[in-house]
Amino acid sequence: MALVIGHRGAPGHLPEHSLESYRLAIRMGADAVETDLVMSADGVLVVRHENELSRTTDIASRPEFAARRTTKVVAGRRLTGWFTEDLTFAELRTLGAPTALDPIISLDQLLLLVAEESARAGRRIGLHIEVKHPAYFAGLGLSMMHLLLETLRDHGVDGPGSRVWIQSFDERFVRRISPLTALPLVQLVDESGPVDAHAIAGYADAIGPRRTMVLTPGGAVTPLLAQAHRAGLAVFVWTLRGSVAAHRAMFATGVDGVFTDYADRAVAALSTSVVGEPA
């Protein structure tokens, strides 16, 4: 059966990347949760979708950090604001936001939560880890690759059966980490160009395409899914935010899993006893 993967936890219900959001996704029945990693100035793997902090924190209103405002080019985009790599993890933990339930958390804290919830549920909860901008951070002397593998090893989730997947849009990173770990790898892909499934199968175990790359808005299944499966790749699509029916339509294509903001809707879509659907 296809996997339900709580994208950044359960952000359709609670703030993304908070411990409570991850806990909720798991308790809704998600098979796994997905996280994003950036880095702090002191080399901590930080659970955050982007390294610029203005969107998700109150840092702009904090006078003690006013001098840290700067402009940088990240992944080809010119951004002005405050960045995780310019603050220590202790400083990041002091930041708040109007919707925040938890302070900013680290990968260590998330791994502890997943272990705790796995024990409570009596099933091993999976974790999909997206490494954000690894080349950018490496250029700052903040290498993510070995620290990530060391952290997973410290938590005992670096081997077969751990249900941990490592993923990135950065092809060079996925290729470089491939010989260093037995964990399965996902090459994330977008609509920027053709996808060579057979080439990806040489260094990864799955692809993670945008949902419209598998199922068009008109309801047609694209050739990519069959091409990936013929190459021996699993297919995890991102990111579903629609109704139970929309989730059911995606599962019907034969994908191996979905990243969803609504784990409850995805679980309902896989159930044969769905009575109704949310509006």
C-alpha cells in the first residue's frame, strides 16, 4: 500500500515543522513524516524549510538581531533578511512567531519525537529528510552530509529497516552521499526539464516529482510514473493539499507515496470505509 507522508508534519492543521505538528500527523495515521534541514552558525541541523527567517519568525521585530539583517544569494535567489547560518541554535530557539507552538527545533529533537511516537504507536514511523541547499552551506564551511549521517548513526536509524529516506533537489549531493550510506535516497525533481529515470536509478532509489508531473490538472496520468517504475524507482509525489477525493485520485495512479499537508485526508482516501469528505 502507498505511504502517507506528513509533509512538514500536519501544516493543514498546525504550524509546519513544530513538534506538535509532527506528532499530530503521526497520530492521524501517517506512515512517515517529512522534514527539511538547514544549518545554524554553530553547525546544528535545524528543522526549517528555508534558511531565511522573516516568513516564519518574529526576528524582524527583535532589536537585538537588527544588525544581522543582510542580503545573500541562495539557490540563485537574492534574499534580504535574517538567516539561520548567522545565528547560533541557542539564538534561534529564542525566536517566536504569532502561530508558533514550539521554538525552532533540531533534527535531534525530531528524531527523539519519532522514536517516542513509534514506541507509543507500536509501529516504526518513517522519516523523509530533505537536505536544503547543501552546496550553499558547504561554501560557508557548514557541511551537512557527514553531520547528517553521524546524527542518524547516533540515533540508531542509519541501517536497513530504519525507514529513513534522505532526499534533495541537489543532484550532486544525492550522488555524493549514495556510496556513503545504505539508506534509501530520493532525487527530488521539478518541472524544470526532462527526468531521466534510468540515470537516476544509478544512484537513487526513488524520485520525488511535483504532483502535476504524475497527474495533470485534467486528470491524465503522465508517462513518468511508468518510466520510473520500469527503472526500479519508487515514486513519492509532492505536495497534496486538496480533498479526500484529490488524494484518492493520486493514489489511484499507483504512486508509492504522497507528501501531504493533510495526513488525515490521505489516510481516509486509502480507507474503504470513507463516509464523507471534508469540504
